[in-house]
Amino acid sequence: MEKPTCRTCPYWDFDEGVFADEDPDVVSTYCKRLPPVLPSAAFVAACVQVSTASEASVFRGEWPMVKGAEWCGEHPDFPAWITSRLG
């Protein structure tokens, strides 16, 4: 069994139509395993001071950016991969 990577993970938001000519192992795109991280209230308040009200409304949560060749323990196949390595 190959080591599970972001490239094979269902949570990795890779759009083959957008990145048709790109190598998935080096393209950075979103990992949507968990909800997005929202900016702190202090960060938003500081940005509002230097922005117009309409610009301030665009602040939203973000997911982490990862490359296809990266990995983490949250991949659905990771426990099976670990088990296969122990055998």
C-alpha cells in the first residue's frame, strides 16, 4: 500500500479542470478536512480601521493550503497504511 497523501485524500480540494496542466504533487490548494479558521476579532477590527466597510465584509475563514505530495494523519486510509507497515 502506498503512503496516503493529499493527492489521494477526499478532503483535498483539487479541481482537475482548473489545474489540468499542473502536477498535483506541487499544486497548493485547500484541505477541507475541518471547518475554516476564522480570523480573530482583533484582526478584523484592525482591518476595518484601514478599509472601507465593503472591503471589510470580505474577511472570511480560510482552509490550510497543501500540496498533493503532502500528508497528514487525517487521511481516511492512513490507519490502514500504518497497520500495513507494522505487519
